[in-house]
Amino acid sequence: MQLSRYLKVYSYEESPGYLLLFSTRKMSKILLKKETYQAIENNSGISPSNEALLSKLGMIVHNREEEKRAVFSFFDELNKKNDGLNVIVVLNLDCNFACTYCYEGGMKGKLYMSSATADHLVDFIKNNFPRHKKSLLIDFYGGEPLLSTGLIKYISHALKSFTESRGASYGFTLVTNGSLFTKKAAKELVSCGLESVKISLDGPAETHNQSRPFKSGAGSFDAIIRNIKETCGLVKIGVGGNFERGNYEKFPMLLDYLTAEGLTSDKIASVKFDPVMKQPEGEFAPPDSMGGCTSINEPWLSGVAAHLREEILKRGYNTQKLMPMTCMVESTNSYVVNFDGVIYKCPGVIGKKGYEVGNLLTGARDCASYKLGLWKNEDCGGCEYLPLCYGGCRYMTFLRDGNTDTVDCQKAYLDASLETLVKQDIKYKRVVNNQG
């Protein structure tokens, strides 16, 4: 048996004589005696019980080349097993907010999906939902999707009836600014299949209102908080937030405010903060946005991201777990449909020329422009982070380079942050094994 190539080994001061092992392929952790680890390194043999457990956890393998081939085939296997269909539907490019960093920038306007296009969407989904499929999940997106509430109900009614006739399930989620997600709206949408909602809060009131005001210039924070309080008992609500280098320090104040207002972890399903992405200069760039990142590897970001994750966890909120990056671009069962019926494979590139993969009338074709499997090369294959990264985010590559011709390598970020993230999970009682 050999040590896995997709393995990180860290010191662990809390348990002298032990090492912390983390499998980036299995997302498993174990505290292992140093002498046991050295025995594996020296190929001098370990006990059968240790060998069985470490093999199960992905820490040791019979053949590292076979392991690499298995990692390379990850998405192939995932696509074979996937019995669902996931579609992001961009209902409009309109919004009642004037966010300073909006990625849709100059694309925004009074642009709405028509009822005819909605009918074509329903037909497209029916045609791409063979009888072996068991679930259909729609993620309604905008703009602000709740400006098209009537269309959400119309599409959901048609698709819910269809999937139920097949013995399959239907559900949908919303990515919304939260200002229109009233108790009345929530009740109506839950009856149509709404499963969860993601709402953005960019820090405490003052910070949030600067970056996410209404078009009138008025602050939106209080309206969103009121709606969350009235709806958190009806549907799962996740809170997101978008920070910049100049305001991230204020985000823990939002967590304290939520706690003080009774919006604790039993009311909020999850919390996750992400950096604002800088848009490439050009016709779609927001006119007033000056900040933002072009790479997750920016030196300041690893420490900030880990710090904010710690603040979330120590207040008892759930946040994203360490897991393989399952980009929808690589999924044969995922599409993004723009308001005009044009189909893409990533919501970040809607409206970007050359990234269309078809339309609702002609169907979806190959995704050559997204460079599927670009990470299947010797450099990536030999990297211990590949199962976490899988070539990174094509949207990030597009932001940085204006194309998706190269991988979005995340090695620098993971070198700087992964040990902290793994130890956070142990500290906050996420699963870890202990073995001699």
C-alpha cells in the first residue's frame, strides 16, 4: 500500500505524537500516530486494522496511477449516477436594487422572459427528462427573480404536474435580494415547490446599504431583515454576503446582529461570505465598481476567508463544508437558460459571446467553448488539491483572462488556507477519526 497522492499531512499540537491527515479525494480526516505514518512511508508494514481503515478513508491506495485515473473519471461517474436534472433559469435582467458590484452590469434592463419562451422552456425540460430521471430542480435567478413571480408559478405548475405524472419530484430554489420575499409571497411559492432561498446581506446595515441600496438610493437592509424574520419558519433560508478588502472586518457584526434579533442557526440554514469579483473592463462592467478580486489566490484573501468562516462557525451557524468542486459546466445534467431562451453552462457568462451552447428551440449542443476536462493533464493530475479544485472556476478564468483557455489553479490559496479550514472543522465538532 502507498500513501495517496491526494493527501495533506499537518502537525497537530493538541495531540502530541500524532499527525493530522486529510484526504482531498474523500474529504476524510484522521489523527494518526507519527510512527504509524512513518511505517507507511518506509513501506515497513502496519496492522491490518490500520490498513483497512486508512484504505477506506482514502489515505492509502494500492496503486497511485489507478487512483489518478479514478480522480480523472470523477465527473464521468458522477454523470452516470445522476438521476436528476438541474436548470438555472434567468427570468429577467431587471432589478429593484442598484448594487455597486453587480456582475450583470451593463446587461441589466427591462429584459424579461416572455410567456412564449417559458412554454419553450417547459418543452425543453420535458424533452430532456427521460423516464429514468427521478428529480427536477430549478434555480430561479435574475436580475431579481421575484419581479417575475407570476412566471415562477406558471412554470412550476406545468413542471410539477409533469414530474408527478412520471413519479418524479419537482422543486425549486431562489437567489433573491430578499426585498420582495414577503410572508405572502413565501406561502404562495412554497405551495408551488419552493425548497430554499438564498438572500444576500453584505454586512451590517451601514455596510450593506452602501453596496446594495434600492434604485431610489434608500437602504434595503431593514426590509430584508423583516422579510427573513417573517419567512424563516416557512422555508430554508441561506444568507450569503459579498465582501471586499475594505469592509470584510464588519461582517462579524452582521452575525452578532442576526443572533441578537433571534435569527440563530435554527432559523438560518447556512451562512457563507464570498469576495466580490472584479469584472473585466468592457460593455458589461458595472460603471461605478472599483474593487473586487480577479483570483482566489490574491494573498490577502486566504486569511480573510478563513477568518470569516471561523466567525460563522463559532456563532453556531452552518457553512459550506470542504467538498469536491462539482462545477455545473462538467455536468451533463445541468443547464443555464437565459431570459431570451439562449442556453449556457455557467450563469457567470450569460450574454458573453461564444459561450452559448444552444437555445430552447434547437436544443443544447457540445460545450467546446468551456474546455471540458481541461484539468486532465499531468500537472493537475499530480497535484494533491485536484479533487478539491478540478481546474478551478471557469468564470474566474474568464474574469481574469477574458477566456476559459487555461485552468484557474487554486494551489496558492489552498496552500495558505486548507490546514486552517480542516482544523476549523475539527474544532467545531465535525467528524474526525483517531487511530493508532
